[in-house]
Amino acid sequence: MRVTFNKAAVIARIQAANDRALVDVANQALKDCNQYTPEDQGELIRSSLTNSDRSPHDGVMTLRWATPYARYQYYGAAMEGRPPKKVTNRPLKYTK
């Protein structure tokens, strides 16, 4: 018995399936993360929707929250100053 197949076509099909699955996983991760995002004016969530990758690049998708305070929100560190310039050791506290 002899089996032959087009290796390049199989690799392309596997990569296409991987890319489709990656888009689904990234969209769900973004949705899950934004569920816990503080909503003052919605800017943080909007920045994630507009700045995150919409399609894979070399099998990688990146989720981005592109606001000056996104990192501090994520780690829960309070900032001081006008505009906020200094990170403190105080945890963030939300009222809503």
C-alpha cells in the first residue's frame, strides 16, 4: 500500500484552522477581561476593542488596552499628580 498526500496543502489547512480558533479564543479572552474593566466613561473598553489585533499575525494575536492608565488599572495601583504621574503603593478602590 502506498499513501501520498500534498504536505503543503495539509499544513495550510492546519494553519487556517489554527487561525480561526485563535480568533475565537482571543475574542472570548477580550470579552472576559473587559467584563472586569472599570467603566467610568468606557474609554478603557473602547481602547481594547480598537487596538487589539483582529486577525492573527504569524499565529499570534495581541490584546491591547491603550490608555495611559491601563497598566495601573490592571495591577490595581493608585496614581497621584495632575495628570497622574506617580504610582503609589495604595490599592485602587472603586465606589461602583
